[in-house]
Amino acid sequence: MKNMKTILVLHTGGTIAMSEGKDGAIIPGKQNPLNSFNNPFTGKIRLDIRNPFNLPSPHMRPTEMLALRNKIMQAESEGIDGVVITHGTDTLKETAFFLDLTLPAEIPVVVTGAMRSANEIGSDGLHNFQTAIQTAASDEAHDKGVLVVMNDEIHTARYVTKTHTTNVATFRTPSFGPVGSVSKERVTFFSKLIRQTYVPLDHVVDNVYLLKAFAGMGPELFETLALQKTNGLVIEALGAGNLPPATLPGLQKLLDQHIPVVIVSRCFNGTAESVYDYEGGGIRLEKMGAIFCHGLNGQKARIKLLVGLSAQMSAKELASFVNDAVS
Ligand SMILES: NC(=O)C[C@H](N)C(=O)O
């Protein structure tokens, strides 16, 4: 380990930056409680703390994600050793995955948050912040893509998801589990990670939508989107990636306009695959021109589609980017 490391800290808001008021409601304050964090690593880790936003994470948009990405690019060119982003947990995984896809960074980039605000009993914010700093300053975290550190576990931005509305152990990686852990003494990785390719971007497109399929779904929502300025659509399809037959005329209208339609599964575990050859089955959807996205959930697939579209990929490039499980 280098003698003294400098970690850029970007506070963006969320429960980790909020407190409980007298009536029990959780509210953002004028002062970020994280600003009173007493750096326990003084002498080893210098913190360069900035507050680019103070937003509850449902207010976070791809434009803010792009602004974070640009700040990190700038800081990396200035020789920063690692980055910690504090963020609301509701959309944390989307920001983390956006950064994972769009940063060439070899330096560690770690995203964290909290489930309990600063003055609630059992508040997890300072602890998660501290372990995120530890991870971002560790040599082992280099070149692993963007990581999410919560509740002493390290997860990849690509596969982590929020699984519980309130529990502090909410961030999980379905099917695979965490890739590492953080304790007082050390940061341990127990998986080797594949370095993903990154996509350079200078703007982000909007009107990329996400729909969840359900039993008895008809064409209406697809037809509505076909009448809008839709740039792309992700569908959380049924099971391995199948749709009710009544949706197909609506789907066809989107595909006729060359609007990319991506299929993932609404299942919590597993991956979408085109294995069924009946009306609405995955094989038929793929034949119609829908793109299967393997291993990502709906929100992540939407971020991937949005990144590919923003990078102005051709239809062919976009299909292989979205379809390729490791790009
Ligand atoms: N735990 C949290 O941070 C949830 C909060 N609503 C947010 O995402 O901003």
C-alpha cells in the first residue's frame, strides 16, 4: 500500500445524509451528518470531500449519473487513488451500474448508503461509509469495476440489487452472493472478477422505458409507447423470457419502428433465455427482433440499453452489447 492515499468522496444524498425528525419522518437536513465524520484513517488516508448533490435517490436521473462519471474521470486524471460515493439506496444500483459501464477507471470506485438515517438507533451510515473508504483505499479493489459496499459485504455494481425495503442487509447478489467482505482489519475478495469493457459517453438519452409483464397482459402499454418518442424498452418478461400472446401486436409496432426491445426476466434469480417455441415464447420473441439480455434485472438492463443508445451504437452493436453477458 502507498504511504498516504487520497480518496475522493462524493456525497449525493439519500438516507445516509438524512435524520429523523420529531414526528418520526426521515428528512434531508441542511447539514449533511456525514460532514462530521471523524476520519479514523488519518495519516493513512486523506479524504477529499465534495457534496455535488443532496438528493433522495428517487430524484437521481441519468444526467446526475453522467455528472458523477465526469467528476470521477477528472479526479482520476489528477491522480486520485480511489472514490467513495454516498447515495440513497433506492436507485443506488442504477447509478453504480451506470458508472461501471461508463468509467475506464482502474482505481477503486465504491458506492455506499444507509438504511437508517443518522440519528436513528442502529444507524448504519457511518459504518458503511467507513468500510467503503477502507475498500476504496485497498490495493485489492483495483481494476474490479464499480463496487457496492453495504453491511460489511462487497458486491459488484453489475449484479447487486436491493432486496428489502428496510432491513440493513438489503443489498444482495442473487444467484452468486457477495464478492468480498470488509472487517476491521482487512478487505478480502473471494472472487476473481472479469474486467468489463467501458463505453465512453458525453450525453445521455431519455425515453428509455421499463415494463413488467403480467398474466393476461395485452398490447395497450406497448401501443402507447409506439405513439410516444420512445428510444428503447426493456420488458421484465415471464419466467425465462416469455410474453402473453395478446402483447405481440403491440410489440410488433415498436419493432416496426426499429425501437430496440430488450427482454429480461421478472424472476429474482436466474437469467432470461430464449428456450420456448410457442406463441409469445422466447424463441418467437427473438425471431421478431427482441434482444435477450442475460443475467441482468430490469433496472440494470435499462441502464445498459440507455448507455448503448447514448453512445450512438448501431442496431447491430447495440444488440450484441445488450446480449453479451460480460460486456
Ligand atoms: N435508504 C435510502 O437511502 C432510501 C431513500 N429513500 C433514498 O434512496 O434516498
